[in-house]
Amino acid sequence: MAKYLVDANLPYYFSLWNNDDFVHVNDLAFLQTDSQIWDYCLSMRMPRWKGCLRESDKQNEKQNENEELTRFS
């Protein structure tokens, strides 16, 4: 089972992700929208990086950080 999703803007044939830990988004043709791709990643429990978060996730994360700062001040 793949752990990481390779973005469509990255080369399909590349030795770094030529193994079972990676799946290229082009292999997931049944996913038509960004939301479907994100939902797929979440359902497969693929890790998320801050630079790759959806805008709503970024807002939620910022709110969580603000709550932590408030709690410790």
C-alpha cells in the first residue's frame, strides 16, 4: 500500500518513487478533483506536510496553534 502521493506536476518516471511506497496521481485516474484526491489521501492515512495542506486545513492548524499559544501564556 502506498504511503505517499506524487504530485501530477512531478515526473511520472523517476527512480525515487519507483517503489510500492509511492503512487503517482496519474495512476489514480478515477479521482477527478483536488477534493477527491485529498479525501483519498486522508482515507489512506497518507502523511500531510504543511506546504501541502488544503486551505481549510491551514486555517484549522493556525487556529490550533493560536489556541496553544493562548493556553501557555
